Amino acid sequence: MSKSTDNTAVFEDLPIPKAVLKMAVPTVISQLIVLIYNMADTFFLGRTGDPLMVGGVSLILPIFNISLSISGLAGIGGGALISRLLGEKRPEEARRVYSFCVYLGALTAALFSVGVACFMRPLMYALGANDANYKYASAYAFFVIVCGGVPTVLSNTLSTLIRSVGESKKAGFGITMGGVINIALDPLFMFVLLPEGMEVVGAGVATFLSNCAACVYFIAILSRMRRNGGLLRLTSPRDLPEKKSILGIFAVGVPSSIATLLFDLDYMVIDKLMSGYENIALAAIGIVLKVERLPLNVGIGICQGMMPIIAYNYSAKNYRRMADTKRFSLFLGLDCAAVSIVLYELFAGPIMRFFIDDAATAAMGTDFLRARVLATVMMFLCFFHVYLFNGFGKGGYALFLGVTRWAVFNIPMLFILNHFFGMYGIVWSQLAADTLTVILSLAVYQIYAKRELSHLDLTPPDKMV
């Protein structure tokens, strides 16, 4: 394998802080850029001062995130396995796993896009659309999901698979590039090329083109890596990985996708419940649900950067390095979450006014944001334990925590608190539910560690090396 793709130093030799940061920083940047370009649509639409446009486009966030969950099936499931196979020194099997995941991601994305196209109207109304904002929601979904589903899923799948072999910078650059292009194209299509009233279509076209550009980048970079003798190269669809490997992909990928789907279902329920109040409440929560993802995406980026190092060293039986990686990543994520809470509490008002000129919507959103951001630490800890178990290849634990978090705690809590406290109960439900999830996650990890890790040498050295 060439040096360009065999980055074993980041897995084996670099000091833990440098290794985690080398993997996490590009991932965090790309996560933030993805968030920024998602918020860019909301920002530019907010310049119109039309809550119907903002609310209609906000309804598509859960559907967009479902497409990302499809990329998680192939990307996270395959990426974690590829890192473990490299730790076991099995590059040929890792290559077959990569090919299988690319084909899997493309096929599932195509099926999802066709499904959304066929059931557009009932799906939009199920998400909370009404006669006033349906045309905006459906127009945005057509370009972003129906037309853009395959390039979106492939871009994110390829990014995760490239990260699994230590090439986090290349993976992050592609996603970042797509986001920057989206931000540049938004005002061009919304306010220059298309007539007034077509701003939502302009935002959708800009997002579609930017995801196509990112997909082309990843195809080009993988082609160059292949010419240099790199690990990641497509094999024939008939050259399947071992049955154990296919099961391993789904063992981690399915729990990851289910957790993401339930996360999106939670957002759908929020939108649906909030749509029962007033249009400005739906617009306000739509902005908040995007803005609150900034610290969440930082935490997810840290977890995604951590996971390949955990997976590689778990399989290579370098348990001390694995434990040190876990410890450093945990402290890093908690620090970032704490800082974000302080900043959002201080600047919630200006942040909301930045996204929409309507005073009533901005004022309501300020209250919503200050309440929901308090859950940031708990949300990071929830994702941290899921990614940790994914790195171990223990998808069953990850599935249990993901399903319990959303299906047992979060979604029921939305209905309960909405019933007793109205729309502000919806806002506070995240903190209440994730507090319970963290307690459960810590208990499950302690049980697993006592059963599976207690005999290992996890004692930290005098200083982290």
C-alpha cells in the first residue's frame, strides 16, 4: 500500500492528542460547513421576511437527514469495519468491504429518492406542511432529495470511507468544498438568476449542484489514490466480502441508520407538534433546530474522528492507546459543549435576528434556543457512547442506546411535555430526555467494560504519549 493511503502512524504512533485532532479537526470543519450551508438556505430565505418559506424549507431537514442516515448505513458500518480490518492487517478484505459499501450506498440512495418522488404530497403533509407552505416544502424537496439524493449520499459515504484509512483531511475537504460552493450559489440563484417568488427553488438548485460537485471531487480523489496504489479501489460487484464482513457492516451500519432515523423522527414530531400552534412558532423552531446543531456537529465530528482510531487499536489489541483515545476525545467534546452553552446563552438574540428579520419570530426563537442549548452536554455524551460501541464493532449496544434514546425517552417526552406545558414543553423535552439517556448510557458502558474490558491493560501511562 502506498504511503498516501496507509496512514498507520495516526493509528499507531502519533501522540494521542495529535492523532485525535488530526482526524477530528477536518471532520469538525466539514461538519460545520455542512451545517452552515444548511443554515445558508434558511438565512437567505429569512431575508425575504416570509415565515412560510422558512417554515416550508425547515420541514425538509428531517428528510435530508434521513438521506444522511442512508450514508451512515454504508459509510459508518463499512468505515468502522475497514479500520478494524486494517488493525488486523487484512487490506484485501478491507478493499472488498469498501466496494460493497459504495454499491450499497448508491442503490439505497436511488431507491429513497424514487420513494420521496412517488409519495411527495402525503409525506410533506405528514411532516407538518399545510396548504400555505406545501409548494415551498415540495419544491425544495424535489431538488435536494429527489434530484440530489444519490450525490448527497455518495459524498457522505465516500467521505466516511476515506476517513477510515486515516485520510481525514481529504475526506473533510470534499464536504467543506461542497458547502462553500452551496453558500456561494445560494444568493446567485435565489436573487439574481431566478425571479422573485422562486427563492426556494433557487436554494434547492444551489444545494443540488453543490452536492454534485462534492461527489465529483470524491470520485476524482479516489481515482488518484487508486493510481498511486492506494487501498480504496472499486472491485467487481461480484467480488463480495466475506459473509462475516457483510454482517459486520450491517451490525454497525443498521444501528447507526436506525438511530439517525429516530433522530429525524424526533425532528418530524417537533415540527408536527409545533405546527399546531402558529406559523411563526414553526419558523422559529426550524431556525433553532439548525442553529443548535453547530455544537452538536462539533461533537459528532470529534466522535467520527475518534472512531477509526478506536476501531483500529481495538482490533490491533493496543488497548491502552484505545483507552487514551477515548479519554482525550471525551474531555475535548465536553469542553466544546460547555463553551457553546455559554456563547448561545449570551448571543441567542443576535443569532436569531441574523437569520430572520421578523421581530416576533426572532423573539420566540431566542427563548427556544436558550432552553434547548442546555442539552448540548447531554447530547454529546449520548453520541459519544454510540460511536464508541461502533468503534468496538458492537452494533447491538449502539442499537439499544439509539433506540432507547429516541423511541423510549425523546419522542414520548415530546408528547408528554407538550400535553402539560404546550410549545415550551416541546422545547424543554430534549434536556429532560437526554439526561435519562446519559444515565442509561453510562450504566450500559460500565456493564460492558466490566464484562469485556476488565481483563485488559487500560491503565493510563504517567503522561499521554
